[in-house]
Amino acid sequence: MAARTNSGKTKRAAPAGDGYVIEARAVSKSYDSGKLTVDALRGIDLKVKRGEVVSVMGPSGCGKTTLLNCLSGLDDVTAGNVIIEGKDIARLDDDTRTDFRARRMGFVFQAYNLMPVLTAAENVELPLLLGDVSPSKARAKAHEALETMALLKWKDHKPAEMSGGQQQRVAIARALVNDPAILWADEPTGNLDTPNALKVIDLLLGVGRSRHQTIVLVTHDPKVGARADRVVMMDSGRILGEEKGDSARGPPPALKRSDATDSS
Ligand code: ADP
Ligand code: MG
């Protein structure tokens, strides 16, 4: 919708620097547990533009989660720099970094991490209530976010009453309710069968693309990974190369499909 695109553009002014929203420069990360050191990332260089959807693929243990955690500032790097929207996140103090994450980033994980005693709407409005949004506005925004995930009918249901795919869509609605500039997703479809995985990913990417959000998606499912604009291949803590996703090869299937779902 035009109104949504326009407001998205006004809100997210171009970042300082060379226009990349995410920039990793020679990032290394080692885990040191006394007798054993694991070099989880070994010199990662990666640049992501505003509005780009990038998937990160590679075998289990190759460093995908570590990369996501280091790029989003959830974890510290051992060497190198991570620049997000022109800011070197290692130079931010803890409070500023936490605030930056809360305002600018959304997260989706493999485990849906919903609060079991809360309804879908209550789960989605939680991040807004933890900020300074009034309860009535939070409820309205939660309903809006659930609607983008084709879940408004389920707003009063608790997680246990919903399927895995529906629960993950609630978690995505919660991640998107703040209209984050950057969305990080770590194996968001890891617990779903392929038809559900593709439905969830198409909804997620449909909303993200319509809002010009930057999305980094970790997945080991090639069908899910191919929905991105760009697929980055990792192994043993390094980037081996990258290829274009489906959307860069032809018309965006994700957008078409999610539009169809939303209007049904
Ligand atoms: P992936 O997400 O690709 O499966 P991870 O980023 O989780 O891989 O892990 C990369 C490597 O770092 C693995 O060898 C893993 O065992 C190791 N690792 C991850 N987290 C920790 C940690 N907190 N402490 C020690 N080693 C870790
Ligand atoms: Mg992982």
C-alpha cells in the first residue's frame, strides 16, 4: 500500500556513511572455554543495503547463529567491526546498544518464545507496552500486526491452541510490531514442514519488503533461502560465496503469494 511505503520511507532516513545498513569488516569471533578455543567466525566481510533480503546458509555449526548474534550486537566480536546504520556498535555503551536494538531491530528465532499464558494479541503488544506506548494504541498496533500475518481471527487464542506455523506468525507479528528497520531471523522455519515454512516465510518477506525493511535470514532450507534477494553461503566460519535468490532472477514470488494470503 502506498501510504505504508511512504511512511516507512519518511521514518527511515538514509543512514550516515556509504548507505549500507549492515556492514561487517573482517569480523572474527572465538569462543574460549578454558582448554578449548572455537573460532566460530574467521574474517567475515558482509555488506547489506537498506531493503535487501539476505539469507545465510551453511551446515550446522558453521557459524550462522554466531554471525547473526555478532551483527545484531547480541554478542561481542573478538576482532573486526560491525557498523549498523553508520554506527560502530562495539563503541556504543550497553544501554545505548540495548535501546538501539529495541528501537531499530526485530528478532525471530526457531523457538517461537511466546508467553504461554498470554493470548496472541497480548504477546504481540508486549514489546510496545515495555516501551512507552499506551495500552489502547498497543492493542491497535498488535491487531494490525496480526492482520499482516493473516492471524487476526486468532488474536484471543493462546499459543497452545495454535499450530507451529501460526505460533511463528505470532512471533513474527511481535517482531514487526515496532516497525523495525532491520529484522534478524535465525532458522525461523526450522520447526515447520515445507508447506508451512514457505507460507510463513512468504508472509514475513511480503510484509518486510512492502515496508522496505532490511532482513537477514539464517536457514538451512534451500527453498526458504532462495526466497531472499541474495544467498550467502558459509562454512567453517567463513563466507564461501553468494548467489542470487529467486526474487532477483524473476518476479518476486514471495510478494505475490503473501498478498494473496493477506487478502483472503
Ligand atoms: P550454526 O548456527 O551455523 O549451527 P553456531 O554459530 O551456533 O553455528 O556455532 C558455530 C561454532 O561455534 C560451533 O562450533 C559451536 O559449537 C560454537 N559455539 C557456538 N556458541 C558457542 C558458545 N557459547 N560457546 C562455545 N562455543 C560455541
Ligand atoms: Mg544456528
